[in-house]
Amino acid sequence: IPSNGSLRSPARSYIYQKRWVKLDADYLRYFDSDKDTYSKRLIPVSSISRVSSIGDQKFEVVTNNRNFVFRAENDADRNEWIWTLQQIAEEQKGKAPERTSISSATDSATELPDKSGFLELRGFKHKLFVVVARDKVFLYKNAEDYRLRIGITYIEMNVGNVKEVDRRGFDLTTPYRIFSFSADSEQEKEEWVEAMQQSITEALSNSEVAERIWAVESNRFCADCGSPKPDWASINLCVVICKRCAGEHRGLGPGITKVRSLKMDRKVWTEELIELFQQFGNMMANQFWAANVPPSEAISPTCSSQERRRFVIAKYREGKYRHYHPLFGNQEELDRALCAAVTTSDLAETQALLFCGASVTCDTGDPQCPTPLALAERSGQRLQMEFLLHNKTSVGAGGVSQRSGRLLSALLCCAEFSRRWCTLQDGVLSYYENDRNTVPNGEIRVEEIVCLPLHSCRAWHSCSGPMRGGMRGLTFEVYTEADRLYLFGLENPDSAREWLKSIAKSFVHPCAEELLALDFERLGRLHYKGGLTLERAQEGWFALIGSTLHVCSEDGHRQEPLQLRKLQELCEYPCPAGRTPGWEGGAPAEPRPAGRTLYIQGERKLDFLGWVHAIQKAAGSSGDTLSEQQMTESDVPLLVDRCIDYITQYGMGQGIYRKSGQNSKTTSLLEVLQRDARRVRLKEGEHQVDDVANTLKRFFRDLGDGLFTRRWAPDWLWATALEDEEAKVGEYRQLLAALPPVNRATLKALINHLFRVQCFSGENQMNTHNLAIVFGPTLFQTDGKDYKAGRVVEDLISHYVEIFNVNDQEMKKQQDEITAIMKMREASSSGTQQAGDFICTVYLEEKKTETEQHVKVSATMTAEELTFEILDRRKIVMKEKDYWSCFEVNEREEA
């Protein structure tokens, strides 16, 4: 084998080294000797496209991207290797059509990893790209090798043990070798340790149930996204799903889907349930649930959590893709058909009836067997009994109640609503069979209501037929303290809002009545903590309107509304056992300059999850115009701010904005930034400057309505014809003032950035004119057809100070930043300090000259390290129970 294992070159003479080579169903691996456990190189069999003889006992293994040349001891050995490799490669190709929706490889490394990134490993000069996937840890030379799936080795975690060594280091110990890793930071180390410990847990879990269920071909791939070897399941829907889809299933609640692990929840897997999954299988389940999935709405193993959530909700909660039973809409006939089906072995029929509205507890008319479950037991149908038992308290697609008292009989979107006569009187919402009945079917005490969400709906079917003309209607939900959900719908949107307002007035505390004047989409009460009162959570009333969250405290004080698109962070965090998880969000809280953090805590899982999903949706980008993006405090899209910051720090060198990045990486980066820029951290080594620059340009090029807006763009182009510079600048200033605030702030941020770039034109060759050539057509979306677009950008950069009214203090700050960047670049090139280091002024306890210290802060320095550095300099000895804190202070000198 070639000593470097690289591509074969005909003009080059190889030096062969003897290696021990192993071939199994998944990998071709070679080792230093037959005693080694961990290979020097592994090649997935699924990546082998051709194996051929090249003479002199040699043969060539051709993969999608690289060629490997081997030489056997003799021709017979060579021919046996070739034949065996060709057989396995052919088997893999034969299986490929069965997995068209997912990766053609079967190895764990091709699945979406649980954790991946660069780590230092003792014994290697350069960082390795490490991947934790299921019950294995894979090592690659770099990220490109991971993409090509040409690895170094993998570690079976069933023999592994993880131990933290120091602040950034940890050991992965096996009986054969100790792998000593080092991460970039303490937080990164903790994430790696947690991921590897979870991998060990999975490796040690019992896989007997999984193997039996995987024996059915369709169960080997996730029923929702197609990921291989799914090890979770919904035991009432009878679908086998992957770990990521299981997380979205949990969000639907146990009333819709009951999620269990194939490997860890051993007690739940009775012999009958295993047999049910073997007979049912994902194929039968999807013939019902996924009968009408448009290709544009289907998901794949690489889809984001948001895409999975959208699909899972549409598939199981709304029943959007299901195959409707012919009896759908006729409750009496559905129940009668269910009673007949459970006495047979036709599980598919039972599934279709149950999830199209038949009641699992309907009256059979037989006193000896009053329920379908009793009928199935008398008929000896064990699997029918198992299926009915797991769906005894389930809520069908779209919210169909199985008459368990959890929900009203209602289907959302193209589904059936049962008409009921409703009254709201004396604090009680009652619903009757019709307006002549005096005894209600059910009652909801308004004092028990905790949340009212409002939804629009295109059309639905009522008992009296579909809505006239497919008109739009409105539905609203009622959540109660008992963690129950009731769904109501009206054909007239105005009537729906009147009902909603009336119910809201009855349950909202008088201290929060001002929220009722808002055109809210979701209204309810939650507990929260914020500001300086973090000792206890207080009750508050919350109203969500678009991307704004209004909060009114229990004492009637209305807080500054939270602009959710301007959140700095949005995350869920666990609470002690028995408590509902909480959520926290930090926002700039405009117009106050100092930020604040709000901790929201739920007591009831059902309505709290609804709040979490609603807030997450409102806090994300919702379209392709500027105003629909996630924002910074200064009204600049977070996507633009992230890209500009990264380019300023790492990309002021030669070729910026002239060299094109990789199209695929640009597309991918733009997608993740537009999906949720708040979660994206651009890092040197992981993201190339040219890809980030391309992403910024493409964002502006594809921006809905453009940066200058369709209304005003022609006027900007016209202004270039003005010969008097002073008049032209004046016209530009007027046009700038006419732009929407977000467009104005974004334009200023971009031109400020280009102004800085041209300050380094000696290095990057991007003077004002060259920048204008690049950005003119991009910002005006003219594809280079109008030279005046470049003129506008050139004028804006040249007259940046006058047009944008930059004052002396702001200009000085920018000049200082430019100077600092230049010094860092000089220091980096001379090797005097690491790139990214900067000098920071630190004050000890109070801002006085005598307490001032200047410290060199590296990119990896923590607040704890900085604190100790200052204390050491001032020779301050920390005593027991001393607590020192480090605060960053903004330019307005507010903590």
C-alpha cells in the first residue's frame, strides 16, 4: 500500500509498506500490524465505486474522491481480494435504490452526528476532526475527509470511559489505548464529555428489541426523515423514528404520540408490542399517515429541527397527509366499523378508523362487551388489544378526542368540527348539543383558563358540510389548569374574535386588562423572574402580538415590551424533577440601552410548550425583507452584523469581495443564518472568509424589496446625475431619511464597513471604486446593467461622514477601531502576539486612575483568568468566602 495512502499518480513510483488489512460489511481498514485495534485509515465500503487489477499483484480501489493502490503477496491473493471487494461493493449498490431518500452509506459516521468539531489529540501535530455518532467516535484528519468519509479510525464506545483531566483536557480511555483530547475552551470540553458519555450510554444499552424490530425492512429507517437505524418509537402510532424526530414527537405531547426508546425503555416492550411493530411496520403506518406528502414538504436526515417540527405537526397533529377513510365525517358509522374491525386481524383498518375519528371507547351495543377493547379480547385478537390499549387516551390527528374528556371533537384545517351551542355566563363556558338542550355536554370554568391562542384556518368541514366558498375562518384554543386543551372554531373571523375577547375579559385579572385592547395572537398567564428580583417567580400576564411580547406583572405594572426579533439569546433550560422546564430570553428591551433577561417558567406542560413554540417562531426570521429578519439593538439584521464582524476581524486582507467562495458553502451558510442567525457563531477555521463575504453579497442581492426599496431606488440612481457635489450629498441625505428605519440603519452599517475595508486598500486592493463595482449591482439588484448603481455606492463611501451625519466622537471611535485592527494585523504578521489579542483597560472596584490596569486579553482568556491576573498584579490575596466578579461595561458606562 502507498505509504501516504493518497491518490494514485501514474507518473510516480510507489514505496509500499506492509499493512494488515481488514474488510467487513462496512469498512476496508488497514493497520500497522494484526495486533492493533485502531486503524491508520478506514474506507467505507459504500464509497467504493470500482476495484480493478493493475498488474504485478497490485489492485486499485477507486472511491468517489480518492484512489488507493494495494499489492498482495501473489496473484491468487490479489484476485481473491478483488473478487471479495467487488461482491461487497455490488451488494451496496443493490441496496442503494431502497434508500433514495437518505444517504447511501450505512455507517454511523454518515448520519447527522451528535457532536462534531476540531480537537487536539496527543500524538498528532494538527487538530483532528472528531465526530460522535451514536455508539462510536470517529477520527478524521480534517473536515474535508469527514465530508468524503475517508477516516483514520473509529472507537467503539461500549469499551470506553471518559474522564476530565484539566480545564480544557479530557481522556477517552479504552482497554487498548488512551486518547487524550484537548478542546478550545472549558465549555467546549464539557460539551464533548457529555456527548461521549451519552454515546457510552447508548453503546451499553440493550439492543435486542431494536434488532428484532429492525428485522422488518421498513423499520430500519426513520418513518419521518429516513435516517438509518432509528432507535426510538411512538408506541401508539406504531412508527419507528430517529432521535431527532423523537424530540419533535415529544413536543406534540403524549396525547398524540407516546415516545419510547427501543434500547433503554426495556420494560415497556412486551412481546405483544414487539409483534405489533413487526406486523405493523413503518410501511403500513406511512401508507396511512404519509399517503399524500408533497415532495416539497418531505424531510430528510439533514433537515433542521424547525423543518422536522413543521413536518411532524402537519403529519400527526393536523393529519395533513393521511389517507382519509371513506367513512370520515360520519361518527356513528366510524364507531360501528371499528367494532367490526377489532374482531379481525386487519390492523390497517383499525388504524385508519381510529385516526379518522372513531372512538376507542365507543358503545358497542353489546352488554357483555361494551367497548372495542372487550370485543377484541373476546375474539382473541392480541395485537388489536395492544393497539387499542396504547391509544386509549390518544388524541387523533387534528385534535380528535377519543371521548376521554381531554378535547372537544374538532379537526383543524380541512377536518370536521362538531357543532355545539355555547354560552358564556357567570364565569362558566358551557357547550350543548344544540340550542334546545338544557343540560350541557361539558363546562369550562373561566377561572381555570390559563391561555388563549388564536389561529387562522383556510377552510374546514362542519357537520353540515364544508364552509361556503372555502372561506377563511378562525379557531381558538382554551388551555386550562388541568392541562387540558379545548379547540373552538367559527366561520366568521369577527365572531371568533368577539368570543375570544369575551372569554379573555372573564379570566384576565383586572391588573392586566390593558392587554385586552391589543390585537393579540396568544394571551395567558405564566410565572417569570426578571430584573433585580430573581429570588422568586411572580405571576404575570403575557400577550403575543406579531414579534412583540407584552408583559404585565401581578401588581398591574406593564413592562417595556420585548421585541423578540432583537433577542440576544433564547434558550430552554431544565428545572428540578417534577417541574415544567423553563425558558429564558435576553433582549435589548428597546428603547432602554441596558439589556435585561426574562426567565419564564411554566407549570403546565401543554400550554407552556405552546408558548415556547410561539415565542421561538416570533423570534425567528419570517421572510426575505429586512424588517422580517432577526435584529441587533441598532436595527441591523443579525445576519448582516455577524458577517460584517467576521470579515472585519479575519478578512481585511487581499482579495476580499473579489474572490468567490464556494457556492454550496455559501448557500448552506445563508440558509442557517436566515433560519436562526442567533444560534450561528462564525469561527476561524470552520468558516472561510470568502464564503462569508459571498453570503453577505447574496443576502443583499436576493433581498425582498431591496436595500434601497423599489419605491426609492430610481431616485437614488437619478441623484448620481447631479454635477454639484454639495447638492448631490444633500439629495442623498434626503433620500436616506425617506428610507424605512431598518433599511437606513442597515445601509449605514454596510457603508461603514466598506469605509473600513477601503482603509486597507493598500493590502486588499479594494479601494472605493473597486468596492462600488462589486456592491453597486448587488445592492440595486441590477446584475451590472446600470453603471449608476456603482456610482451611488462610490458616493456613499466617499461622503460617508457627511451623508450619514457621523459626529466627531463616532468618527474617532471608528478610527481607533481601524488603528487597533491594523496593529493586530501587524502584530500577527510579526509573531509578537496571537491574532485576536487586544489590550483592555480594567479598573479594580472603581473607575480611578490609580486603579487602572492594562491587560493583554487573548481570544481564549476567560473572565476568571482575567480576574486572577488583576488580583495578582495588585498583590491581593483571596480569602475564604471572598467572591470577585468581572463585569464588561458598555460605552455609556452602564453595567
